[in-house]
Amino acid sequence: MSSTLLDAPAPPRQEIRRKRRPPYLPWLLLSATMVLLGVLTGFPLVRLVVMSFQEYERAQLMGLPAEWVGFDNYAAILTDVDGFWTVLARSFVLMVVLVVVTIVLGMLVALLMMRVGKAMRLLVSVGLLLAWAMPSLAATTVWGWLFDTQYGVVNNLLTKITGDRWFGYSWLLDPLSFFVIVTCIVVWGAVPFVAFTLYAGLTQIPEEVIEAAQLDGASAFQRFRLIQLPYVRSIVTVLVVLSMIWDLKLFTQVFVLQDIGGDRELTSTIGVYIYQTGMAQGHYGVASAIGVIFVIVMLAIAYPYVRRTLREEEL
Amino acid sequence: MNKNRLVGAAASAITLTLALSACGNAGGAAAPEETGPGEVRVWLVGTDTPPEARDYLKKTFEEENPGSTLTIEEQAWDGLVDKYTTALSGSDAPDVVEIGNTQAAAFTSAGYFREITADEFETLGGSDLLPGFVEAGDWEGKHYALPYYSGSRVVFYSKQVLGDTAVPTTLDEYVDTAVDLKTDDLSGVYWPGQDWYNALPFIWENGGYIAEQAEDGTWDAGFSSEGGLAGLEQIQTIMTKGNNAPSDAQETDLQVPFCEGKVAFLSAPSWIQWSINAPEKPEDPDGVPGCASTYGKDLEGLALPGKDGGAAQVFAGGSNIAIAQKSARPDLAMSAYEILLSDEYQSILAGIGLFPAKTSLFEKVDQSTSIGKAAAEAAANAKLTPASPKWADVESKTLLQTAFSRIAAGEDVKTIAEKLDADIEEILNS
């Protein structure tokens, strides 16, 4: 590639304009990106689709030829009510809860940052940044320690406060409290991004508009509902769509907590389920098919967002 | 314009895919065998293999193969099957790997290990090698993974904690003693909920079974059989009424509660005695503190008592060892493999109370102490998990850990057992 560049040095700018040659240069500049994308995203994707139509187990990974099974993998998954559908439904419910809590809390923090003084705002920003910068693996491990059955600070505090014996109470064994903890960790990690983005949007609203509304006697909540919210609506949409995608893809937090002591079967989300089916149990064909179905679900969710972005570009 | 862009992108993606898959196929062909010095990576799991054995392996290998190096990389038992599945099929596979005896079948059946030919088998020990473990590493009449060591669980106790309480002689007495001894600060038996290995003897002693294969090849799981349920009831009694260990914890660092003096009986692999008997202030900065001067001083061992006295049927814990099919240097890997199964190396393992891979070396295990004697009694009566290549999936799905955590949390035994049986049958019969 570089040799082509050396052999034929780019002609001066004016010459290009005169000749109106097809634009090779943009393609050339794009090619590096496309090669990378092709290798890192395209190839695995094609492989995923291919594998989803094969019987692909541990032995095939070692070079045994894979047998084509048509839609068998898909049929097995789509009829697996206790497995796939339950996990998918669980992931969706969890996603809805996570998105709602994240956006609401993020909005509240953003509004808080609008109101507080400079020093406090700096403090809040630093706090948010720290939470955001924390890798989720490390964060989950620490949260796991907080709720540790034997030495956890939560059980210790509860014992001190209530006087009952909380030592040995397992928070992770019960799926409901497991997901409460997952929600805490995920929301804790996701609020900073939402808060910063919304804060940035909210500060762009012209001062006069708010002032005028205030003079007209609009209450704080009315100002929020009728002025601030409509102004940042497009930002909220983007945040909701992005959060939906991130929260559906949830893996690290659930996987780590399961390792610490959760019931895998009752707490798996779709990402973890794919990992368990594929990596842990060696059913790569079936796992790929779940992956493909999941990609389709994700595309359906992302579609409005992509369409919106494209439409805005056109304007 | 837009259309053009799409077509272009699609075209390059397809070209790339083809090019890459072509590469992939070419890479699959056997590379010409290298000779001369090289590197060998040995994966050992957990801390069971003592440092002396590791040093001996490295030193001997590098003496026998001048210029070559051997690296030992320690793996964790947690998630081992997942890890091996990817690591052993990749281009950067380790050369020699240790694998849990119950997990071996998942890999031997799928071609992950290099075959040990009949000649090699004879050289490495032949009929002297532990028969049950050789069987665990066989697939369709060929050898793939040979025994590494075996070590059944021993019940540890210290007279300082136990006091005048009589040492139980039957399984029922063991349960009763545990319940009697338990206070808020003392576990009669310290039993983290996820430790399913320790639960199996109760099932077996009460006449239950994990899973049995019928003549038509289907598996029938037996936790909800009459004997199985009786065993689970006893397990629940100990776990909930005789135990302070967390119901969702794993059996790691068991010496910690023992060294706090908060445990009367601790059923654990025999090498735990060295963790308990380690000095309070380890010389090695990474060392784990023990309690050599207190509860380690009068540490005693006992084979888990059976229903009618004697030693109970316990789980035959241990490891197999194999050469990876994708090892870049099978010649050097075999050299390391020979050392691992040599009398000298195996004697080091025997020295710390593990049962060596060769029956002729059993006498090297010190049986003058109560711990050594208990380990030998337990080993003589040890049993394995069902011999199915799919058993590893039961383990990697952590079905048993979850079930016993729930039992430890006090949930209904019958419901758990029926669910567990259904899940196990679904996997084994799939």
C-alpha cells in the first residue's frame, strides 16, 4: 500500500479538481480502517453465522470437520422455553429496570450539578469520574466483598443496627437480592456518563428561556417538564438507546457475582448464558445461534437510533 | 454513492473472510517437527503441587535438555474447563497440563490430548499406574491422560478445640457430634456450602448414588433416591445445625477458620495439613500464614467414618496429567512428562501426603501419623463421579455447588434433589 503511494505522488490539488478523477484518495485512506474492521468485526461475525448452522462442539475446535445441521440449532433454542426464553425475558426485565433507574438518577444528578456551587460541582464531578473510571471487574469484586456472607461490611452493619445476627446471610443465593446488587453495581457505574451528558445538554439551554418561564410563574417542576426536558429530549433518546444496548449486553458484573456465589441457572443474563453454553460447555454451534438471534434483537433496538442519526446528518 | 460504499464494504469483507479462512486452513496442517532447544510450558492447577516438586521438575528438565527452558504456570481450579477448552485449542497451547480426574473425559473424548502409545505407557509405569485414574484418562481404549496424584479427604481436628469429646466412629455419630459442638463461635464441622466433594460420602453411605447408567445407555441420577435423600438430610443437618461457614462460600483457604480455633472438624484434602502447620509469620512474603505453634501442633487426622463404622466411601480426588495435542514441541513435552511420572518426582508428592500416581510408591506416604493413616484408609475406599464425558459439563455448570448452597441455606431437600437429578440427567443424556 505504501509503495503505491510512493510510486505515484499525489498530484497538486488544482489538477485533481480540473480532471475530476474518481476519488481514489478517500478510498485509500479508508482502506486501513476497513481492513481492521473486516478482520476484527467482519470475520468473527461471518464465522459466528457459519458456526450457527453447524454442529460445533469441543472436538470440532480441535479440527474435526463440522457437520452442517441447517436450522437445527435455531429450532432447539427457539423451543427452549426454560432456557433461552427465560434468560432473554430476564435480561429484558433487568434491562428495563437498569435503564429507568440509571436515567432517572443520572438526570437528578445532572440537575443537582446545575444548582450547586462551583466547589461542590467539582467534588461531584470528581466523584462521578472516579466511579466511571473504575473497571467493572474491579468494581464488582469490591461490591462482592461489601456483601460478603461472612466478613462483609453490609452484614456487619446490619448486625450492629438491628441487633439480629446477620453473619452468614447470603445475599447472592437469592436471585432477587442478587439482582438488587447487580442493579447497584451497574447503575453506580452507568450514572456518571448519563449525568455528564445530560449536564452538558442542560447547560446549553438559553438562560433567557428559563428566566422568562420563571417570570411567568412556572414552578421548578413545570420548568423542568416543559422547558428543560424538551430541550434535551434528543440526548435522552440517545442515552436510553445506548443504555439499553449496554445493559442487555451485561456480562462482567453478573459473571463475577455468580462466581462469588450466585445460582447460575436463576441469575444468568443473555451474555453469560452464551458464554456458559459456548465456552464452558463447549456447544459452540448452539451458542453461535443464540449470538445471531441476539444480534438481530440488538439491531432492532439500535435501528431507531441509527435512523435518527442518519436523518440528522441529512439535515 | 451510498450504495457504492455498501457494495465496496461488503466486497472487501467477503474477500477478507475468504483470505482469512484460507490462512486458517493452512495453519491446521501439521508443522514440521522441530528439534533442538525450546520452551515447554507446564500448567499445574492450584497449590497442591509443593514448591520442592516444582523446583525438581524445572531443574531436572533443564539438565536433561540443555538449552531448553521449562515454565510452570499455575492455574485456578475455578473455571478450569472453560479455560482449557480455549487454551488447548489455540495456537499458543501449553505443552503439559494437569486436569481434574473428573474433568478429563471432556477433553480426551474431543482430541485435546496427545495419545500415549502402548509403548510409552509401559515406559511411564504401565500397570503400576493407579488403575482408576488411568481409566479416567482413557478414551475408546486408548490412553490420553495418565494419573498425576490422588488425594482423598481427611477429617482434621485438634484436641485443643475438641477437648474431651469422643472422636466419632460412625457417620451418625459424626453428625450428632457436629451438632452438639456447635456454638455461635465454633463450627462442629466447618463446611462451606459450595463444597460438594464432601457431600458425596453421605450420599454413598446412605445407599444413594450420583448417576447410574442403564443397559440402554441412559443415565439415571440418584440424589432423589431413597438413600440419596437420607444422605442429603444428614448433610443439611450438619450444614445448618453444626456449621458456621457461609452457605454460598467455596472451599478455599480452609486453614484460616481452623487456625482461628473456630473449627472442631475440618474435612479437607490431606495436603491442607501443611497450610495449617505453616508458621504464623511466613518467611516468604507471599506465603500464607498458618498456626504451627497452636492448633497445628497437635493436628490429628481421621478417615470420615462410614455408616456402620470403618472408613466411609469418599470421593477419589486427584488429578490426571496429559500432553496437549497442539503442543509445539511434543518431544520436549514428553521429556517433562517423563519427569512428572518418574519415581523421584512422585516420591516428592508422596512426601507431602499425596498418593502418588504409582501404586508401588504408596509406601512412601508417611503412615506413621494419624493423618497419613487416615488418608490411606480413605483412599482405599474412594469412589469416582459418573464416567461420562459430559460429567465435566455438570461441573462447569456448577449444578452441585448451587444445589448444596441451597441445602446449606435450609431449603427443602426433596425439591432441590429432584431438580438436581433432572438437570444432571438432561446433561448426561443429551
